[in-house]
Amino acid sequence: MEQVLFRHNRPGRAATFTEYCGEGGFDALKKALKELSPNDVQQLVIDANLRGRGGAGFPTGKKWSFVPRDLPGPRWLICNCDEMEPGTFKDRVLLEANPWSLVEGIILACYAIGVSHAFIFIRRGYETAAGNVRRAIAEAKAAGLLGDNILGSGFSCDIDLHVSAGRYICGEETALMNALEGKRANPRSKPPFPAVKGLWGGPTVVNNVETLANIPYIIANGPAWFKGLAKIPEAAGTKLFCISGHVQNTVCMELPLGMPLGDIIDGPCGGMLPGKRFKACIPGGASTPFFTEEHRGVPMDFDTVAKAGSRLGTGGIIVFDEETCLVGATLNLVKFYARESCGWCTPCREGLPFVVDVLARLEAGKGETEDIDILREHVKYLNLAFCALAPGAMGPVEGLLRLFEDEIREHIIKKKCPFEKTY
């Protein structure tokens, strides 16, 4: 399988500037500045059907196109590396191996959008990744690939690295902008949307690390090549999948979009732990509904996973064996989201702790049948929250109710958790 983002990987260390350039690094930037207009770069990304790799899967080029060309004042690009979704560690792995694709991708995105200053917003715990990015920015500047009048093109661009204070809500793009401005990290009302009024009131685009790191390869090789990397015609490109849980090897792999779920689980991560059988998984990070054995043939792409009742999200696959109590697993996930709520709106601030209490009663064998209906109501009403945190938190709850209601009822009937182990 062709490696794109991982093609520059070196065992146990990051690729150097010389190694990256020797393998075609910054050729896309040179090509763009010499041969392509900003609109040309944007159109290539649109034609490649690159979708955001941070969770939402929104078309990247279309997102760029929302930035008005005629508004006065500066505009901004923010790279979101505040990766705090449980089960997701792809951006860290990528930057620990190769910060160069991200730096080149940011410069190309800035050229396409008309941005002269970009920020990388990285979570505090990613010290090795942050160190790699700092070195990459400094070396790119020293080589004349970043800063004023890049390669004599008249285009100037700078990148600053901002280390986050570290909260899950900072992954929401408007909360991220508030945090970058030194304010409390609460989401903002939309409209106005960030593309029109974002960071410091200027037009702003927020893209994920993996999304931006794909840009140089699209510019260098073309949209048709990028689309051809996927396993199914509806998809485009590769995806970094994080596989963890009850599998033999916890890994981050670059695989073609559209690869069946079962092939991913049984592939390089080595399948299930010895003697264990697959029961379920979270297919796209902790905020996505469960998949079961019947979903093992689902091609892992944005639209196909959505049609099957979940979301591709970040591509963080968390695998559970047959001994896992999924009531307990769901409780563990919702506890995380209740703790990480910024408290800005009532549905999230009050609703998530209440859902934790209901699940905790069920797990302890103290639940009642009406608790099932109460959980269903909260799946519905927490979608009214101000941002996507609470609806995302209810993803595994919705999947639990739809696919494992019998397991919930067993807790109620037996007045205890029917599993020896709980999670």
C-alpha cells in the first residue's frame, strides 16, 4: 500500500530537512509559487476531494473558498493540533516522524487563501512533536522557504507555534480562536462564521494537521493521483488510522480510504488478542457510535461509515472483545466528556453529568427500565447544545441504545453488571 504521509518515516526519529528535500519535499511549494496562482492551488485541492481529517470531514477546498477575497485587513490560518479525542493519536505520530509535510502544507494553504501569518495550536503534552515543528520552522526560514519574499516570489508567510493550556474544547474551532486570543476557551456563536470573522475579527480558516500535510502531495502529483489512492470511487486519498483496545498491537497506520473495517483490525495490528473474539468497536474516535461484527465489511470512508450508522471521525478505532461491558465502556467515555465540558451551555453542563449518573446506576445494578427512555431523551436533547461536544459525547450512548439494549436490560434484570470486568 502506497505511503504518502508516512513515506518519509525514519526508525525512531524525525526526518531531517535534507532527507525530506531529497525525497521531493518543497517541490510542490516551488511549483506553486512558480507556475500556479492561488486560485489554481485552491482548485486542485477542490478537485482532489480532500476532506478534513480532524473529524468533521468537510471538503477542504470548499472551506477555503468561503474566505472573501475583498475584505480589508489580515486573514489567518490556524492548524489545529490540540488532539485530545480519546483513541486518537495520529497527529502526534505524524509530527514526531515528519513535521515537514505540515510546514509545507501550511505555506501552500496560506498562498491559496491569501494569508501571511499562520498558527499551529498544539496540545501541551506533545513536547516531542512541538520540538520537531519548532526546528522545522527555523530550518525552513533559514532555507528561504518561509518568511519574507519566499523564493523571490513576492509571497511572504510566517508560522508561529502556540502551546495550548490543554482542554478538549480547544479542538472546537471557535473555542480554539478564543484560546489563541488569550480568552476563556468557549465556543462562539455562528454566524458570523470564522471564514468571514474569526481570529481577531479577521477571516480565518482552521484545518487539522493531517489535512494540511496532504496538500504538498496533491499539488505535486495532481487530483487524479490522490483520488486513485482510495479503495472505492467515492473516496479520495489515504487516512491515518489509530487502532487500540483489545488488539495485539496498538498502531497508527496509513491506509487507503475505503478499506474494510475488518481488514484494518485483522491487518498490521495483528487482530484480536489471543483467544479473544471481536464484539464491537468505536470506529472514528470516542465520540462516534459503536460498530459490531455486522459492520466489519463496511468500507472506512466518510460517507459509507455515515450510512452504516456511525462516523469516520478522526479514524481512531477502539476495539472491544466479547468480555467487555459496553455499559461500563460507554460510562467511561461519557465521564471524559462531562469533565471536559466548558460549562458554557445548559444541555452540556447539566446534561452530561446527569447521563453519567444514569449510566453509573445501570452499571452498578441499580438502574430501572425507565432509565433506557431517559437516555434516549438525552440523546435527542443534548443535540441542542451550543457546540458539537455534547452531541459527540452522546454518539456512543446512541450506539449503545441501538445495538446493545439487551445488555443494558441484563444489568437491570440481574441487578448487577453481568461481566466480571468493567471498563
